[in-house]
Amino acid sequence: MIKTACPLDCYDACAITCDPERADRFIATPSHPVGDGALCSLMNRYFGMQKRIEYPTIDGERVEMDEALDEIASILGKKSLLYRGSGNLGVMQSVTNLLMQRVGGYLTTGSLCDGAGQAGIESGRGVNRMLPLSQIAKADTVIVWGRNPTVTNSHIIPYLRGKRVAVIDPVRTPLAKKADLHIQIKPRSDFYLAIMLSRFLIMEDGQNDEWLEERGIDIEDFYDFTRTFRIRAILEYMGLSLDDMGDLLNMMKGERVVFLVGNGIQKYSIGHYTMWAIDSLAALLGLFGREGCGVSYLGQSRDGFDDPFAVDTPVVSVVDTPFEKFDTVIVQGANPAESMPDSSRVVESLGKVENLVYFGLYENETSRLARVVLPAKNFLEKRDVRLSYGHHIVTPMPLVVESSIGISEYDFCVEILKRLGLPPLQSEESYISIWLEKCTVEDGHYIHPSHSEIPYSEGFGPDGDDDFEFIDDFDDDFEDIKRFRKAGRKASPEEEGRYWLITPKSPHSLNTQFERGESVYLHPSLGFDDGERVVVLSEYGECELSVVNSEDVRSDSVVIRSGTIGVNALTPPIVSEEGEGACYQEVKVRISAKGEEGEDG
């Protein structure tokens, strides 16, 4: 039996035990302290959910691996771009950075996932330190804000048992139905909720003065900032009452409180402000540097490592990538034709690339556009190291089975560099050692070098000697809130019939991998029938989906799960104000019965 780890883009980074003779069947490693002895539904059905690409092709014709590699080597140069996705989160996937550096090509910068939230954390704390699961276990109260752990982080659920739980989410998630309190917040209003809660907390003299005095932090300027927002107008905009504020504050005033914050709060242009405002509320409560307290977001999994694949190359945005400006584009472990926002523009842009190369495991919308298709090794067929953005355990991923299918990212780089006569890479073993040697070993597990049992116990910033910086700036140009803040009025008649788009993760797919749906979830009051085909439209495009009625959805919102076929025809190519993040939910949509759709005005 061989121990390895799940490569999928997930907080859990499950530890797996495989029998090399039956590698298509595996179990959760029983001794792993995070796995709870179980695998998620995706890993339990990992094999068989998608047809694998088994051989290379050029212009649709099957070729040998050497011919495909010769072709790729001949088309790489200074007008080449590597677009890498998160289909596999092993560190060795980034070895292709070294190839692009040597050929003088481009990489992408920014994030389709958590960039805005990360920027917000850095604004207040200076650095993003991961909150250990052990601290969540010690909490009395957990505030789950814009996060659906039942789907995205199932192995954290046992840590919530026996605690008071409040959920802040525009969707009534499975956890929200069981929680002590659910605030079904209006989409894109998390910033305003955090600011109002902070203001009321100070008005009630409920801030943690002892913690603030110990850190030498003066909150007067922050209080003045919260007072620039009118209470009555903002509560009306959010659709919340003073009682709602009181209920939430009472939940937050416990001795040991943890905020679990998810990507849902920052899929907007103002995402960094939102995360910063939530952190500022947590700082008022004195939740940093105390046992059983803290704010958990996506951790910086590479923090503390000497990344051998960090290179200085020209970059373009990962959110609105200008593919058409490059002669050659290598898409590695990604499906930009479906996963990027404003996918109609993306498909058009990819179609203008003379040499589009797809390097991955499964056929998808992008591979079907590619001139060269190169099959990759799966995670059992190559060596790697798995970091996690949800816990501190680092897991080596040894070679489990030999396979004649595909090529690993490391071997791909070796072969292309050899063909181009460029300086070779170090050995694969030496790169893997660079990552593991930075870890400590405890009870047989590699522990992340930045692990701290109680983060920020000494202070903030990279060296732990800075104070927390409260949010003191905000600018929101989104039309809805600009109009409301001016007049405090309801939507005009021409604005009726537009709904907030919410794009949470699906329990059956991961981004565009595995079993992708074709459903739009609507509140029954909108008047559509279950199974009815409708057209959902935005200013960027449209898609046709089947209706599922659900009272878990707000009547002013529609839910289309991430990975749903066609959903990103609706989403905007907007880059967040900070963090270079995608803003998938910065849009409102219309819904028309099939055959009644018209131009979106």
C-alpha cells in the first residue's frame, strides 16, 4: 500500500492510500489527522467520471508523443503564453514556469479564485497566516460567512459539531438549515454588513478593549469611517433589521469565536474591501492571536517555502487574457473556454491563436479548439508534493503506478528544453526535496514551514511586529449601490426583472471537471415550472438551462453552480480593484422562457 494525496482544488487535500495493483480504487488514509477516515464524493468516483485523453494529436490526427513534442518545441518562442489552471494543485505543476522563462515567454498573473480576498487580508494583517484546524476545534461559536463547507470543505464539518453556528449566505445552504442563525444576506452586501456590525459594536461599547490596548490600536478613526455610512439606508439596502444586527452581534460576542470566510464574499470588484471589513470586525472583537479564535480564509499554501519555480517573466491577466496577441498558447490543466468569465469573448480570442496547445487529462471545450493536444499523467502516475490552503499538512505524492499514457509536466519540460538546446532542469528529486526540506516532521507528517499554532499571537505583518490596520477607505462604482446611497430608494421599474447571479461550487463537479449540470435554481415566486427550459441573459451573453425551483434561493437572485455548461457566457471580464481577481458575481441577469428571449437591454 502506498500513501499519496488528492490533487484536486479543494481545502481538504485528502490523504489517500492506494494498492498499486488496484490503483483505480483507494481509501482515505486512516492515520491522517484531517481526513476523518473518509473521502469526498468526487474522489470516491474519480475514475470513470470523465473520458481520458490517451494519445497526442496534431490537427485532429493521432501522432506519437515524440512528434507532438517536436511540434511544440518548433512553435515556442517570445510570443508564447502558458495559461495554467488548477486542475492539479501539486507543486510540480509549476515546473513549466522554468520552461517559459527559458524561452522568453509569458505567464499569467492574478486569480480566478481568491485574489481579491487575499488582497483584503494583506491590507489589514500584512500577511495571510492560515488558522489551524485545532483552533477551530476549540471555538465555542463559528460564523460561516460566504462559505459552504458541506460542498467545498467537507472535512471541516466534524470541527463544527457541538458549537453555536451562524451562517451568513444569500443561499440557504445545508449548513444554514441546521445553524442556530441564518442571515440570508443580499448578494454583494457583505461589506456593508461588516461595517454596520462594527459600528453597532462600538456604539454598544462591545469592542475588546483589552486586546486593542495590548496591541496599542486606536479605533477612533475606524469608528469615524463607519459613521460615513447611513444606518437606515444601508439596512434597507441589505433588507435587514436592527433585530438581525442584534442577533448576529450576540452570536459574535462569545469568548471563543471563529469566522470561516469563503470565496463567496469576494467575487466582486470590491472583494478586497469586503474581506478587509470582515477582518476589521474580527479585530474589534479581538479574535486574532487568541486561542480558539480567528478568521479562516484560503491560506497561502506556498508561504514560507523557497519556491524553485518562482520566475521573473512578462505576465498578462488571468482574468481577461488577450490570447489573440500570442502566436502560441499552451493551456495546462485548465479549460479557459468554459472556466474564464465572459467565455464567448474567450472562445473568440482562443480561436485567433495560430498554435493552441492543450496539455491535460480530459477532453473539454478548450481541447476541442486546440491544434495540438498532449495527454498528461494523472496524479498516481508521477511524483509530486501536495500543499493545502485549508490545513498545515504537506503530503509527498510518490509514483504509484507506471503508465504508458501521457507525459508528466517535469518530463515535458525536460524534453522541450532538450529539443531547443536550452539549459536543462535540475533532477525531479532535487525539486521535490526543496519543498519537503523546509517542513518539520511531527508524528510522521510533514508540517508546513509557516505553521503557527496561534497565528498573530505576537502581532501582524511578515515579522509579527506590526499593528492591525483597520479599513479606512472605500469606493464603490457599481450602479445599484450608487443610486441607492444617493436616494435610498427601491429599484426603478426598468430595473425590475433583473436578478443577482450567484455561482457557488457544485457537489458533483469541480470547476469544469466531472459531472457538470445544466440547471438554474430559482425561487418559486418567479413563476417558472420545474424542468422548464429558460434562457438566462446578461449584457455579456446568454445560456439555456433547465429550471429547478428552490425556496433556498432568494427571490432577487438566481443560482447557477460553478461549472454549469454555459454559465460563464453570463459573467463579466472585470478585474477586482485589488488582488487581480475575477468578479464572477458582479452582474445581474434576466430570465426568459424558451422562445421569448430578446436582446438584453
